[in-house]
Amino acid sequence: MKIAIIGGGYVGLVSAACFAEFGVEVMVAETDPVRLDRLRAGVMPIYEPGLEELVAANRAAGRLGFTGALDAAIAGAQAVFIAVGTPSRRGGGHADLTYVFAAAEQVLTSLDHPAVLVTKSTVPVGTGRKLAQLAAALRPDLAVEVASNPEFLREGSAIGDFMRPDRVVVGAETERARSVLRALYRPLNLIETPILMTGLETAELIKYAANAFLAMKVTFINEMADLCEAVGADVHDVARGMGFDGRIGRKFLHPGPGFGGSCFPKDTLALARIAQDARAPSRLTETVVAVNEARKAGLGRRIIDAAGTELRGRRVAVLGLAFKPGTDDMRDSPAIPAIEALAEAGAHIVAYDPAAMEAAKPLLPASVRYAASAPEAIKGAELLVVMTEWNEFRALAPARLAAAMRGRIIVDLRNIFDPAAMRNAGFVYHGVGRGHAPRKIAPQKIELDREVEHG
């Protein structure tokens, strides 16, 4: 088979490389000339473990190529995947479909043979139906069918998620579209991956519903962490006690500074808007959005309170900038509001992240300095803040930290350190939801967006 993928970003590039690994001939159309040149040179525009090697292997095998010419990309393709960005529209939260419809129109105008047009981008419910209407209007002379094939890729483990998925969701309403998608995913039959065939609207909603539910689990355990701090309980034991229940499960019950990244913030807000527009408001989703935003907004005050004194002129080491380990993605990272608050308080911030520092620089205050390593960042620091749980940070022993730092305060927003070991080493240790004695915490004030609250 031959397929085309429109967009060489995160979803498009990972999908292209993995489909090629399945033995499919894949051509990626990328309109950004700088990104296209980098891809052709073998330089990945994103940080994703294993991606560079997978792309190189499939290019060498002749199954994967990159072009700036859309006509060349779609020539002979049985399926054309749209994998362009769907950012939140400014001020509203609805997904911006400008790039999706622009790409679809270009594809439909250029096609000279029957094909299946597939949305890989996360799109609101009803988008596939509109694309089908667009295809019928622009190309009544051509059999173009529309399908939805949402992605469920976690940054940092995207290749494994694609090659060994929990499930594949296909929204298609013709046998031809279903057969093309079944053929593409046939290699997954060997590992008995469930392939769920649904209608267009159902497939589109599954993606939003899944992400909103996971975001809700993250938000719930963060609220339980606050309660644990107030009453002297340990949130890790609470999470374990919950997670052993098969109805709940252990995943996504890890307390921290709040969720970020390219999916959860955008998709929860978009689902809230979709539900409002359909006059079936999702109050749980709306609250998840509001609680998570309040949590991230309060991080700076949490760190400043832990310092116990004014931060002006004091050196603060920040380990981790990306919203999660295994990626350089800074979109909606909790590190951004936290560092902004510390900079406003006059702290001298030295930050380190194994992958995200270049991506972080345009988003953080100009006063932030960047270290070449974690040991360099913590040297002479009076306060240490852990924002991202990279494995290399876990290896920082208490004695090593004590020898390098001037101060003895640690704010571990990812709970990567052993509280007892840190306290035995003389540190004043602040984790998330791991208070060994009850303490009073100030309740967070949650300001619900009026439009969200009232629909």
C-alpha cells in the first residue's frame, strides 16, 4: 500500500515512521521549508526516543520520504492522512480547524484517483461529516471517502504506543474506507490488537472522552494530595489503595504540579466547548479545566511559601522544564507559571532540562540562566525545585545534594525523592501530599470561566 500524510509534526512524523515500519510506502508532505530540510537531513524537529533511528531505517529501505509538493505526496496514495495542528482558538477554547480544512481542500483539489481521506488530527465532533460534505461539493466526479482514525500517542513513548496499542479506533461508514484502514493496521492482528469500527462522530468523541477522563484522574489525585497535606496522610499510599481496585486502575494516579502538554489542556477545554455547543454540558470536564489551571497558577506561591523567606537575590535551581519526561514539549508546562512567579519575586533562577531548554527559552523570563547539567544547576543553590521527573534527577543522592547546595530547602513537585532520606540529610523537604504530620494549607480559589460555568 501507499499512503500520504499531510503534516510532519509530532503526530504525522511518528505515524509515518511507524506505518513505514509496518511495510507501507509513506510520503509525508511538509509545507514548512525549514522543517522539511531538517527532515530530509535526518534531523528530527521533535524529541522522541527512538524516532530518529526509525525514520533513518525506513528512509534507507525506501519506504519513507518527505516532500514539499502535495501532488507528489498524494500520487497513487490509497489513503491520505491529515495530521496538522488543531490549536485552541484564542479566547474561546474551541479547536481551530483552519489547518485541517485548508489541507483537506488542497488534497481534494489535487486528487486524480479515488482515495480515503483520514483525519489523524484531534478534531471536534462533526468535523468528519463536514469534510465529507466538502469532498462531495469539490469532487463530485471522484469517489473520496472520509474516515476518522484518532491517535492515542503519549509523548516519550509514542513509538511503543503506535506499534503496540491498547486499541485502534476507526470511524468509517463505507466498506471501502473500513477495508483500507483494516489493511493498514493488519500487522497488529499478530498481537491481537482490538480494532474498534465506529461511525465518524463516535470515533471523534472517543479521543476527547479518553483524554478528559485521564485528565480527571490526574486532577482528582492532585486534590487528594492537598487533602493529605491537610490531614497528615500519604497520597502515595492513597493512590496505591485506590489503584489496586480493578475498577479504578493504577495509571494516572500520580500527584504533581498539574497536567500540561499538547493534549490534555487543549482537549479538555475543547470537549467542554463541544458539550456546551451541543447543549449537553460536561460539568466534570469544566471543573477539571478550572482546577488544573488554579493548581498551576498557585505553584509560585507554594514554592515561595516553602522558602520561608524573601527570594529576592537568592539562587533557585529548577530541575525539569518540559511538562513530562521523555519529551521537549513545553506547551502548557507547569514550569512556565512557576518560574514566572519566582522571577517576579526576584529569585536568581538556574534551570536544567535534558531535552527542553531550547524550547523553553522563548517562553521563560529572560533572566533565567540555563545549566549544562543537573549538578551545575544545583551548585550553590539555596532552594531546589523539581518540576519534571527525569530519571537522572532521581539519582541525585542526598549527600551529593547537601555537598553542592548552599541552602537546605527542596520543593519536590514530582515526589521523586525519599522524604525520610532527605530529612535525615538535613533538608527541609516539601513533597506533594506526603506530609508526615497534619498541616494547615490555604484552600485554592478556583475562578471558573463564566462562559464555561454557565454554558
